[in-house]
Amino acid sequence: MTEDEARAWIAARTDVSRETRLAQFVDLLRDEAARQNLIAPSTLDAIWARHIVDSAQLLGHGDPGGLWLDIGSGAGLPGIVLAILRDDPVELVEPRTLRTAFLQHIVDALGLTNVTIHTAKVERTSGRAAVVTARAVGSLDTLFRIARHRSDRSTLWVLPKGRNAQSEVEDAQLWWQGSFHVEPSVTAPDSLIIVAKEVRPK
């Protein structure tokens, strides 16, 4: 997906107000990336495809309303993108204070009133989430172990992964049961998305 294709993909799926906020976020992200290592420098020229659409597409795999939990939010991907595109609450959990300071700056600059930020590991947070997301945080088994206290059987897990997604599902199924699907990403052929529900220990 090219940058022009990515911008067109976003434009076809949201209103001008949200698209403008996404563009403001991109500008702030580029600016901060010069100060701290938020995203790989090699992806700066493909930021709309590699990061914005890659995050936004997660909404298409299920958004039942309620709290969306983003573990290891880092640069606000996908959490800030999701918060711009939906009205329901989004919780960003990130243990590094420099990152959460940046996230708070984004929230204030964009006037996002549906975002809560925690400077903590997810293990130290509480409350049920309707949807759980994590981008480049850990294996499927690890994510279930560290965040299962934030979920119940109705919680939807929407997890962007690389080409090894199917093997991660197979490994996790040694310890976990539920409904697991691997879906293609719209941004790259070697990117996949694991969608899971009714997740519980075996």
C-alpha cells in the first residue's frame, strides 16, 4: 500500500474532522520521532500505510463499544489512532514515562476526551476491557498471561502480528482455548491479524 492509497483508504472510511486529527497526529509523531525512538526511521516515509492504516484497520475486526485497551501503547499505535476514530473510551498502558508524556501531549493537543493513560505495566492495571490490542509487545501466549485479568469470555482480542501469526496461535493453544482466527492485513502481505474471543486457560 502506497502513502496515497493509505490516505485514500482513510478518507473513504471516516469524516473530515477525524481525518484532520489523524494528520495532526502524524505531524506530532514525526516531530517527536526526531527526539525519541518511537517508530523505526525506515518507516517515516510510509507513516500512513505502515502505522495509521495498520492501526485503523483493527476497528474492522470488531468494535463492540465499551473500553478498548491498548497494551504497550508506545507512540500511540494503535491506541491514539483508535481513539481518534471511535467515541468510546480507549485506555493506553505504557510503562515508559517518556512515552506516556508524549501520549499525554498528543491527547491534550488533539483534545481527545475519551483517552486514559497509565504509566505502568498492564499487570498493575485493572478493570474489564471490551477489546484488547497490543502491537509488537509479545507472543500471543505472553499477552494472554499478562492481560487475562483485564478480560472475560466476551472480550475480543485484536492483535496485529507478522508472518508467524498462525504458529503463535498453535503455540498458545497448548495453554489456552477459545475462538482464534488469523486475518490478512490490508497494508502488507506478510502482516496478519489474530482475532480471538472466549479466551480462557485450558
